[in-house]
Amino acid sequence: VAGDRRAREAAARAEALGLVPGEVLLVPLAIALTPAPRRDPEERAAALAWRDARRELENRSLPVLFGARPGAGEVLALVASGQPRNGAGARAETAATAAEAVHQAIAHHFGRSVRAIVVAGPADRGWDAAAEGLRCACNAVAAARRVGPRPWHDAAAPDLERLLATLSEDETLRAFVERRLGPLVDHDARRKHRLLPTLEAFCAHGGHKAETARTLHLGRQALYHRLDRIEELLEADLDDEDTRLGLHLALRARRLEAA
């Protein structure tokens, strides 16, 4: 990750540490514990958890290297998969198996007091791209902390929630959410019957009114009345695709900020 190891040297060191040589699929992971271990007993428990996770993965023919990232409070891992198939399927299967082993080990040593956030970066066959894959995983950890719990987060996927989490402190995004949803939020604060859930369902169903009505258990006329009121408050045309997209984005950013 620091860029001070050439690919050939990294491969030789990994082999000396027990990682099988050859053209394997290297799946990079960045793992953060929350809350992070602070005291000696917690750090010892974490070390035992990494040991157990490594043993479990090796029992599944998935050799792995674990190493702390100095100063970052994260543990990095490279999981070597000898699966004959390439592509996203092998990577996803390996990442899921590794994440499961990590979660089980953390639960065994910490119970429910600590949880692991596991982020997988892009995988490659060989060591040339391993450092970049680890950096990609590291860069996604902060945003993954703000997203709801998942078995593992895919740093290589176009994840809208992770993007919004990355931008959550940006005043431009906050202003956008306030500008798009402010009148509706003010309305719901003063009324018993809230309209935000109707807008969320409408956007989630891509503007399809019949599906929205079924989800909300509303009659057609009741739904139309609510949508008309939303358009009036927001001065927006809900039949316009770009308008719905902007509102859906604002709704998701607001929900993430409140989480």
C-alpha cells in the first residue's frame, strides 16, 4: 500500500509467510472494527480473531495474509483464491467467504460489543495490482462506516450510498437536500399525515403509481391527492424523470444523514 515493495519482492515475501505461489486471484480487503480496540485485552482478542479467521480460511483452501495498517486503525488482508474461473463471480465468492470468517471470529471473541466492517477492493491475478486494490479498499472504509451494516462492502462497485456517505459533510449536498425537500419536511413536522413516505415509495418504484399505491395500501384517488399535494409543496413535476431522480437522490442523502 505504501508503494515501497515491488511486485516480485511482495510475492517472494508472501510465499515466505505461507501464501501459495502461482497465478492466484488476490482479493484485497480492508477491515475496520467498531468500536476500535483501545486496551490491551481488546487488542489481544482482536489478534486471536485474526488468527481464527486465518485458520478458517486456510481450512477452506483460501490462504490469507493479515496485517495492520499503521496509524489507520485498520487491518488489511490479501486472500488467495485458486479458483479456475476469473471475473466478478470468483471475487465475490471469495470476499463473501472471507467476510463470513471475519465476522464469526469477531463475534466469538467480542460478542455483540464489536462489529467488523469488511471492504473488498478490485481483485487481480498477480501482484502488480494488489497494492492498488488494497488502496481502493482503504479509501472506501470511511464511507462504509456510515452505510448500513452489510456482510461486506464492494469498493469496486458503483455504490450510490457509499458515494453519498463520502459527500455527507459537503455543504453543497446538504443545501441540495434542503432545497429539494425542505417544504415537505416542514409540512410533515406540522401535520399528522406525513407525505415524505409517499414520495419515497413513489421514487423507489420509479414513478409507477399502481405499485406505489399497493405498497402504501392506498386507493388510486388517495394516492393521486397526495402526489398533487407533494407537487404543489415542492413546485415540481413528478412525471419528469430528472425531477424524480433528483428527489430520490435527496431522499437517500437525507436518510443516510439521519442514520
